[in-house]
Amino acid sequence: MVLDACTTIYVWIGAESNKTERERAMQMAQEYLKTDPSGRKDIPIVQIRQGQEPPTFTGFFGAWDDKMWEVSFHLF
């Protein structure tokens, strides 16, 4: 998942993502920034792993629950 926070691009990597998904996520974020019509350059792209989310990331989500990864979400 990618979050564009204007001054930082966050790439969130889920625990069940595979190697290809992890590699492509960063590539996709770089391409996203290169093609941004606003012309932003030199914006940091920060990779975040599931369960290690810093407050600078979770603060964008008002209902963030740090314990959410302790629960299994295999409903389907």
C-alpha cells in the first residue's frame, strides 16, 4: 500500500507479502513520484513493515490500533 502524505511517500509492506510484491512496491512508489503532475522532486520514500509502523505513519489513520496485527483476519 502507498500513502502520499505530501512531503513523504510511505510504502507499507504487509507481513504476508512476497519478495516480488515487496520489490515492486518500492519501484511503483518511485514511478508514482516521477510521474506526479505537481512536479515534486526529492520527496523521501519510506518503507514501513507491518507491525513496525511509526507514529509519523499511523497518525494519518485516526482509528489505528497497534494490536490489530495480533488478530487473524483470515475471514475468506
